Amino acid sequence: MVTGLKYLTLLAAVLACSPPGRPPDEVQHVEDGYDLWLRYRPISNEMRLAEYLDAAAYLVVEGSSPTLRATRDELTTGLLGLLGTELPAETRVSRDGAIVAGTPGESAIIAALPIAEELRVAGEEGFVLRAMSVAGQQAIVIAANEDVGVLYGAFELLRLIQTQRSLRDLAITSAPRIQRRLLNHWDNLDRSVERGYAGSSLWEWEALPDSVSPRYRDYARANASIGINGSVLTNVNANAQVLTPEYLAKVATLADVFRPYGITVYLTARFSAPMEIGGLGTADPLDPSVQQWWAGKAAEIYRAIPDFGGFLVKANSEGQPGPQDYDRSHAEGANMLADAVGPHGGIVMWRAFVYSNELPVDRVRQAYDEFTPLDGAFRENVLLQAKNGPLDFQPREPFHPLFGAMPETPLMMELQVTKEYLGQDTHLAFLAPMWKEVLDADTYADGEGSTVGSVIDGTLHGYPRTGIAGVANVGTDRDWTGSDFNQANWYAYGRLAWDHALSSEEIAEQWIRLTFSNDSAVVAAVQVMMLASHEAVVNYMTPLGLAHQMARGHHYGPGPWVEGGRADWTSVYYSRADSGGIGFDRTATGSNAVAQYFPPVRDRFADRDSVPDDLLLWFHHVPWTEPMRSGRTLWDELVHRYNAGVDTVRWMRATWETVEGKIDEQRFLDVQAFLRIQEKEAEWWRDASILYFQTFSDMPIPAGYPRASHPLSFYRSLSCPPDTRKPRCEAIY
Ligand code: GCW
């Protein structure tokens, strides 16, 4: 927070904004994060400003659909902010400097341009952005086959201007690689958010449908600006109430606000809804009355929301009802719902995150065992939604072995944008590198080059339908995501959903320029911080392939000692630490989960000599004294990694100090404070984990590494506040 005095000083600086001594633009504004990456602050680079003023002098948008109106609004607002001048809207190209936007269907100007081939490549949702001559005048063209493509193109143009790129040789044709690019909200009808760390749910269920928050539109704008085209509004731990007429009217209102921005709404379907709100005695998917109930419900939904996307379902997992309650398979359950929404063009996204209460089998192998026999058994409008890894959004996991293993069933990937296991709102962890690791991983399903990305974008197996889902991190906090840097993960998710070939480096750079500053010193400093941040978290929480060492329930602080109760919800189940070593044997001598991967990946992971260090303890139980590639023993390497994590955070803090005065003060201070917390908590993770594992290794801390300042009993006695939205443990070190 900015103190009153600091605020006044800042305000004085803003008011006295005449050169010389005028602070760079990024420093002038009091920023609260609400504008995300759509800040549209004045261009400070005068050369570029002159170029843009020439290139963008007036606007010609032909067509009047709500989406084209939204496009015109965004361009007008954006360019007014960036260039300091309102662009007149004109109906023809009469001189240089037009921005011409539209589709060939509705715009005769666009239809007359020689860009047919580019438009073909752009497909249904893509766009063509070109500097070219129109009616003999120099213009910038934003063309697409559908209105929503024009909107995406407009956002791309604004992004180029915000990041101060030259428009002179502009020639971009862009099309999304994946069709359904969704956010999954784990939002409950009481407005709590499961694993949400940014306040309450954005959806004001009680006030809807009569009262419509302006945030809904800004939410839609933000999503459209990064290509997200769908929202599942409700938690996968579902409540059937949302399917009642009262709630469907509210959902329809949200859908109306989102529609111009190309956002389709979806809902989670509670499998037992026919009993809970339908008055039936069963939810058996093969029972005709149940089938009829869902068909009627689907028809009712489509009457209220004609472009409704479909259902997302978590069934027979963690206590949720499902077809197995009636001895039916997941395919029978999914197909019943698919038949209900199919006639209306809807889809069913069936989650593969299932594992049994009863089975004593390694949890990470259960989804594969359950679903691969069902390949080909699903209706064509069913997509199977698997998490990036086989466990549960850990800081590092190998890719899910289902990817590549179901050629007849479209697989979607679910990523968790909200950082349940990665420091939640406070810790800085930029997740693009983690997601890229999975997207770029080679499954070898169909020989070399069968990357996970090529599975989910449909190119490997020719899936007719494709999708990707990100568990949303947004809420009612003014900055939407609970911290400035968590915004980067929302941004990165959208950008990768559009094009998973983008690099983490370019996504980070873009986001910094849009969000903080175009100053190259700021960009360079913040980019290296972001790119190092995920690995830092892996190191101080779960190095060398460890997983699920978090405290019980809230998953925030360390809890390597957690045991008792259901085994596969404990830490000791995953670390398998004992006097002989540490790690989960998933080779043939253990659970053999490694056999679920295609060769040669299987062999690489299974062989102690070729498994990457980063996944060592995921696949192997390793003696404490075993030498590692580094030459250290396993124990020394573990100590080294925990410390490397802490050291990186310390370095991130120091690096952040270098941007002081180069960005606005409020966000500088907010990030500074969070990095301070992160450093303390990284030490807490390190010390608690090392002391705990030392009780098994019985080996000393190698020379040169710090010792914990408290005994293990102290760390074991710590617990974070029960408020899972903001579990700060700072006060208790
Ligand atoms: O990651 C775990 C979470 C649960 C979540 C579940 C799931 C929605 O701890 O909060 O429930 O996964 O993905 O279904």
C-alpha cells in the first residue's frame, strides 16, 4: 500500500508533469493493477509516437455487430490512451493513416484486398494484420473471416503499439492452434473460490441477473485480449443448483456480457443433479428417465443461452458422484451427457483426474489404467481433460502418460493458473516455463516429435475437437489475481493456449512491457527474475523430483512429515523417506508407473543412469550416499538444491531493487514486500525439509551451507492461519 504522504508526493509528481525532470510515463501513474496488461499509457518514445500518429490517424470499421462495436471501442480507448488523440471514425479510406478493420463478408474494402490466402490461413478465429495500400492510401488492415478474429487482431495491434514495435512492415497472420481455450473457475455459488487467492468469486450470484457488475466486461476484455474464448463458471466440485431456472437466468446474463468478446460460457454438471434438483430416485446414466431429464435440461439451457458451450464434469473423484456409483463406466456417464448436449452443438469435458479411495495402487498410475481401455468408447463430442501431470499440479511433474496414449479420444490439457502448490498469491512463480516443459515434452507416441503440444492441438492424432483449460486465478481483488506477478500467469496461459510454440522468454518480455515498462533495464531485470522463479520454487519446495510435501489441507507451507489418514493425501506416501534413502520407486521393482510411457521415454525414466536429475525421486528410491551427476552425494545434492532455491529468491529480491524509480511506486512496494515474504518462506521450506529428511539420512549438513535456526519440533509446530485465501506465515517464524 502507498502511504498518504507517499501518495501526495506521487500525485505532485503527476501534476507537475512537464519536462525537464518529467518522470518516465511508467512512473507517473498511481497504479493498482486493475488495468492488467491493457493499461494504454501514453507512448514515451517520441520517434515511435510520431510513427504511430502517421500510421493511425483514423478508423474505418465496417460492420455493426456487438463484436465489431467492441473492437471499435477498444481501438478508440486504447489509441486515445497510447497516442493521446481520439481517432475519428470514418466510412472510407480517403488519405494515409487509416486503420481498416472488418471481415470480407461485411466490408467491401476488406473483400477487395489481395489477402485471400492469408485469410484462408487465419481460419475461423485468426486474423491478418498488415501494413498495406488500401484504395491507394497507406493503411493498417485488421482482417478476419469472423468478427471475433477482427477483435483479436485489434488487440494484437494494440499490443504491438504498447510494446513500441514498428508497424512499417507489419505482416502478421495468426491463428489459434487449439479450438477451445478455456478458463475453469473453481467458483462456488456462495462466492467462495476453491484454491482461489484473490478474494471472492467475480460472479455476484445474488445480484444477478438484475445487477450487472462492470467487472464482467473487463474480465471478458482481458480474456479476449489474450485469445481465451470460454469460461466454465462453476467449480468442478459442483453444485446442482446452478442448473435450476433461477440460476440459468443469471448465467444467461453473464453469457450476454461475454458474447461480444467471443467468450462462451460452460457449466459444471453435478452427476447426481437429476436426484438433487430433478426429483428422480437415481442418476444412473443408462436409466431412460435420467437420460430424458438431462436432455430436457440441456434444451432448457440452450433456450436461455443458445451458444452455451457444454458441461465440464468431475465424476467419481474425491467424493463426487459419478457413473461408477451405478457400476457404469466413465464412458457411459460421459456419453449420456454428450447425447443431451450434442443436438445443440455442445460438448462434454470429462475430467481424467480420478483416483480411487480403495485401490492401494500408486495414485499416479490410476487415471491411465482407468481411461486407456476406454479409448474410442466416447461420443465424438466428448473431450477428456487431463491435468498436465499424473498427480496434481505439483511444482514439477513429468507429463501425464495419457498424452499420446488415447489416439481415438480428444485429450484436453488442464493447467492450474492459480498456484495452489506454488506459493499461492504471495510467491513469485512465473509458470510459462513449467507449462512449456510439458507442452514441448516428446511422448514418442508416434515416433520422435510426438510432443504433448501436438497431441492436444490435434495434429498428432487428427482430433476433430481440441481444447485446453486453465484453472483461473482471478477474483474480486482490485488487481484481479492477488499479486502483480500472478497476472503474468493469466497472460501466459492465454498466450500459450493460442500458440504453444511461443517461448517463455517472449511471453515474459511482452507482459513486462505491457504491465510495467518499456524501459530496457526494467525489461531485462524483470525478465530474468521471472524466468528463474519457477525453478527457484521447485528447489526450495520439492527438489529432484519430490512431490506433495506441502502441509495438509491448505498446501501452502512445508509438511514433509504429514502422515495418517488417507495414505495418498500424505507427504510420507510420496517421499518414501527412510534410512535407506528417499524417493518413490516407480520402476519395475516398484509401482511400475514408468511403464505407462512410450519407449524410449519409459527407458530413459526407468534407468537410473538416464533419468534426468529433476525427476530422479519421482521415479526412483535412491540411497542417501549415492553419487549424483554433480559429484555430490544425494544428501548433499538435496541440501544444495534447497539452498539454491533460497539463493535465487534472495537474488530476485536484489534484482527487483534495481527497478526502483523506474516503475510506479505502489507496485514496486507491493512486489518488494511479497519478495521479502517469499525469501523468509523459502528459508522456512528449506530448513523444515532438511531437518526432517536428516532424521532419516543421519548425515551432516555439508560445509558452507547454513543451519536452521530452530529445531525440527519448532517447524513441525507451525501452522499457517486457516484463511486459505491469504495464508501468510510470516508472523510465526
Ligand atoms: O488439486 C486438487 C485440489 C482440489 C481440487 C482437485 C481437483 C477442485 O486440492 O481442491 O478440487 O484437485 O482438481 O478436482
